[in-house]
Amino acid sequence: MTETLKERKDMDPRFMWDLTKLYADDEAWEKAFAEIDPLIDAVAEMAGTLSDAGHILEYFRRSTALERTLSNLFEYASLRRSGDTRETAAQSMYARVYGKYVNAVTASSFAEPEFLALPEEEIRKITEDPSLTEFSFALKLIAERKPHTLSAGEEMLLASFGEVFAAPGQIAENLQDADMTFSPVKDAEGKEHELTDSNFILLQNSEDRVLRENAFRSYYAGYKGHINTFGAAYSGAVKAAAVEAAARHYGSSREMAMAAEHVPMEVYDNLIAAVRKFMPAMYRYVALRKKILGVDELHYYDVYTPLVQGSTKTYTYEEAQEMILSAVEPLGEEYGRVVRQAFAERWIDVYPNRGKTGGAFSAGTYDSVPYILTNYTGTLNSVSALAHEMGHSMHTWHANRQQPPQYAGYTLFVAEVASTVNENLLVEKLLEGTQDPRERLLYLNEYMEGFKGTVYRQTMFAEFEKEAHAMAERGEALTPEALCGVYRQLVSDYFGPDLVPDEEVQYEWARIPHFYSPFYVFKYATSYCASAAVSEAVRTEGDAAAKPYLEFLSMGGSALPLDELKHAGVDLSTPAPIERALSKFERIVEEAEKTYEMIAGAE
């Protein structure tokens, strides 16, 4: 019998997000959508007036009203579509609001170049005008972009191509989430299982090696069959970034991406250098995994399955909630209260269904709750993913309540800190609760998986992006063969000699949606290293560390990201935090090695 997922209409509403916090229903959304054009027009009609503080203040007020309304419309449509990517109504809503988003960006594209065309002295006087105090930091950041801002006409033209530039990512997403299907796979007993994008990692977690291998082969056969389409889509995305970077007078698309968040290029390069320095620790982990699993050859389909065979434990959603609440206790009563609120008020879309977007994310607006999508399956990894996304939502919740709209949004560079702090607190809490070697090895594996997946693997992705964009900027063709070749070599470099380089591995890059947001993935690694320091401090120092961390969550985008992290006690302008985190990974691997020897010696 084939195991099947339910249709969304058959899911229990108690475990689905309550989108009425955004709009009562689709009809209410349509009514609000019909009223967006006047807000866009109100912004557009201010063109030619931004030469004094009064008009600039009025512009900010109008643009903020537009952004909040458009954000609500966009988020509702996006969340509706995520619930079932096949639903025509949701696809239509998303496409229409995306069009309005492009219109809004185009209509407001005059603002920065018009302001920056003013003489330097005028810009300084306006920025320091008391009536604009609430926007002074935003104006300062705009002023710093002067060398890379085009004329009003050029900015409008570039903005009008927004939907075109986003098309490669949309094509890849639709192909992956809505159109691709995979052949069902059999386990060791011949039982057939449905294979989807959302349950692939669950099957890779199985202790049944036959099922893991069959799922692995079938899954990547699907990607191989569409690799030319994925290659063309990704090539288009890379070239779009390169074109914009050149137009804006940046030396590369990577320089443009880093400058957008005021993060020096050295931070990216320091990460790669530090991780490569600590590659032997990763090789020790891979060798330990091979030894514990007792396999002659370790394959890529062996890297997710639990190290402690026969102890695969599952947790109900209710148990997961209690585990997370217990883990975040060091962050204080108020933090825990909001987490309880998220569980009680249906901020979360919990279980997988047919057509649902795979993976997990947190998303919301200044006016809504920060929603969470998961594909909860009961594994420890699912519990960790829920804790991760809850961290994102708590970051958003704190920032929205402490900052005005213009400063609530935090940059991507700090976006993964709160999420991975929660992950680390969860694992540390579980380790504190047991001295049983087999159980400790299970939790140590979860910790090692965090480092492997979030530091080593994301840095590997960062190297892939760096090389792919550099190839395009050198004028080299980004063919599927070239991209697969780069990826295959990186897997070999990062996993070392104890992993068999399965032919299917080279296609994995095609399933990574973050590549369509250039130079995003390295921030997972830097954030995880920062969170390792924060979680350690919170556990050992209590309120003395929790207080500045919660203040960091409340800062939103009101300061530069490196300065915000310094407030939380982490200085990422040097490689020291990364190296300290990787040294901790070495210690965890060493403890896992000793724990396994203890288990083996007792058997």
C-alpha cells in the first residue's frame, strides 16, 4: 500500500495557521487589493518635490503606508499559496500582488536618486533636520549609497524589470514545488512509499537503508531529468545579479550583496578560510558516522539517519511544544509567554499536506503575527526545526513591538541568530536531562548535525555561489555540467575521503532555493557561530547574558548588523567567533567518539 498525504481541505484546522489575523478571508483581501493603486499613486506624485525636509517627511509617511498595506497583501497571498502551491486562486493572488509590488517599486524608484542628486551640504542639512529625527538613520544609510545610485530614469527602468529578474527563481520554485513528481520507492520489506519534496528528508532519516537509498536515487533522478531547466533558471538568476551589480558600479554581485547590509567582504572570506582550517573536525565526524553505522561504504544517503540505531524516537506535536518551552526558559518568562501564545493562537501550519511548500519558514508583517510553516513529522529534527522557526518569529515579534515600521525589519545577516540560539538551547537542555550513553549520542548527533548542516554545509553552499557568480563575471557559461562539476568537487572537499561521491550528489545544488537570493546562505553559518556564543553565555551567565540578547532581538534594523551583534556580545568583524564555534564542534565530536566507545564496550 502506498502511503499518501492528505489534501489540504482534509487537514485538521487546529493545526493550520489562522490567516484571519491578516484578512478575514479572500474577499477581504480582494477588497484591500482593489485599494492599493491610490497608495501607489500618492507616492509617485511626490516625484520632483524631495528637496526639503517637509516634503521628505511626507514622502516617508506615504511610502510607509504603502509598504505596510502592500506587505499585508503580499504575505497573505504568499502564505495561502504555500499551503497548497497547486491552488489556482492562491497562485492568481500571488501573481497579481507581485505585479503591484513591482509597480510600487517602480513608482517609488525616483526617491533615492532625487534625494542623492542634491548637493552634499543640502543632504547633510536635511539628514540633521530635527523634523526628520525618526528617519535620520535611514537617511544616513541612503546617503552612503550615493556612489551606487543611478539617475531617477535609470532607477525606474531597473525597478520595472523587478518581476523579470525574479522570474528564474519563480520558475525553479514552481518546477520544484508544483510540477515535479518522483517515482514511489520501496523499503527493505517491499512496502511502497510516496516520495515528495516535503518528505524526502524524512525518508533520508529512516533507519531502513534500502528505503534511504531508493529515495535518494529516485529523488535525484527527478532533478537530473530537469537539470537543464534548473541550470537555465539559475544561470538567469546569476546573470541578473551580475547585470545589476555592473549597472550600480560594484566590482561584483557579491560586493553588491555585502554592501547592502554593510558587511565587509572579509567576513565572507574569513568564514570560508576558518571552515577550511577546521575541515579535519568534519572528516572525524564523517569517519565516526561510518564507524557507528557499521557500513563498508558511507554514502550520501547515510548522512541524515540517526547514529543510534533502534532508538529512533518520535514526539507528538504537544510534546514538541513542551520541549521548546523548557529549552527557552533561560530567556525569561516574557519570552516563554509569547511562545505559548504562538502555539495557542495558531500562528503555525504544522503538518505536511499535498502541494504544501516543503521545509519550514517564519513570515509575517509589521501588522500581523509572525507565522510559521513546518512539515512536522515527529522526529527530533522536526522538533528542532520548530524551535528554529520559533526563534525567527520571536525575533520578529520583539522587533515589531520595540521599533517603528521603518526600523522593525532586521537584516538577513542577523536573521539566523535567534533561530539557531533556540536550536542550541534545545539540544543543551536534552543533554542536561540524561546520562544514558545511547540517548546522549542521539542528542550529540543532533548538535553535530547542526554544525554540519548550518556551518559546514552552508559554507560549502557559499563557496558554490562565490564560484558560480565569479564564473559568470569571467564570461564563462553556467552550463549544468559546469555547475555540477563545481558542486561535486565541493562535496568531496567538505565531506572528505570517507564519503563515497555518489553520482547523484552533483545535482543537489538544483534543489537549494536560497541560491536565488544571492549570497544569503553564508549568513546561516556566521549566524550559527554567533548563536553558539550567545546560547553558551545565556546558559552559563543567566540574565546577565539574556538581557543584552533580548535587547538585540528588539533592535530590528535600527543599527548596523555587526554593531547589533556586538551588543549581544559577538564580534564577527574578526574570525575569532567562528573559530571558537568550530573548536566547540571539535569537542562535541570528541565527546561523541568517547560516548560511542562506551556504548560499544558495554555490548
